[in-house]
Amino acid sequence: MPRPFLLFFTLFNTEGTEETATRKSHFSQRQRGVRHPSNVGKHRNRVYMQFAKDSFFLALQQRLAALNPARTAVISGANVPAIVVMENLPPTSAEPQPNTFYLEWGKAAVVSGNAGNGALMSVECLVSYYTFGSTQSMVDRGRSLGELDSELLSICQPANARKRDYTHAPSADLGTNVFWTQPMFEEANKSAPVDNAGRKPDARVQRRAQISVFFFSEVTLR
């Protein structure tokens, strides 16, 4: 199993989460995964949200490598599947590369929870990518963007994966699943004749897609 790329493990304090939502999850128990008794009650005061984020990212990375081995990018000198987490990159990283999926994590919230159980949480993920096409004339930009759209949809199926702790080798199964919604695509856009900064366009076409990722925390609610 591939090791995660430049993982930075962070702690998510439950006291800082947003107000608990009143809505209930519509996902099935099978999608959520079965809670393992040995995990209940661990880390009562902290949520290791990074476990869910890493598990989602690595599931998509492995699926992309299997779906299209040629879809790669050079990151810090290493040739890797072309899906990258922005927060895992050094601040001095170059501009995002074409034909590469970039993941950015957004707000997190408690969805539901009952006393004695870990909270069901959600975190928003924005996936962005762009292309110049595959020919010098760039006349196939739309087709190339459509191929990226199709690949993103494919690697998001099935919409669940086991949640694992990748701080150790080998990784450890944490007893639950992470699961997510289907990508919600924004309208494709291209560079304007002149952008707000007065720069000339580079003819790229780009897309953003929003995905909500759900997971059970390691916190036991009281």
C-alpha cells in the first residue's frame, strides 16, 4: 500500500467545532462501517480528523493509479498519481500542475451523535483541476476536461473506504468507514480575455467539484 505523501497530522478540538446540525445522515449502516468496540472511548478529548482525511485521499489515490496509471504528476521530485492534498505541500510549492486533482479541506461539523457513541462528523473537500488539452493547438481542451471529470467520478465509486491510521507501518484499521457524497461539479470556466490583474489568458479550462466526507470520530459523547 502506498505511503501517504508528506502527511502532516493535526488534532481537531471538538470544543471548536461548529454547532451540531439537527439533520440526520441518510447513509446506510453498511456505508458507515461497523464500529469496533476497542475504539470506543479512545482520545475522549480529541478528534483525529486527519485519519479520515488521509483515508479518503489514499483511497482516491490508489483508485486513480489503478484506473489510469499514466495520470501522474511530479511532486517534490517524485512521480506520483496525479492527486494531491494542498495542505500537505510545502508553502514554496510551484503553481498547481495541469491534469492533476488538487484537494483542499474546508469546514468541519458534527452531524449527529448520541451519548456513549462517537460523533458522526463531516468535512468539506474541494477538488480543483485544469487542463490545456493534449495537443499543441489546445483545441481538445473540453474533451480533456471531460476525461478528468469522468476519472473523478470513477475513483469516487464506491463512495466509502475503511478509516485507517497511517501514522504507523503497516497502517491500522480503526474499525469504521469514511463515506462521502458524489462530486458536485461547478460549471467549467476558462480564462477571460484579460483577468482582474491585467494578465493575458493562458487558454486553460478548469473545474471545481465539492464533496462532503463523513466519518465517525474517536470521541465518545457524554
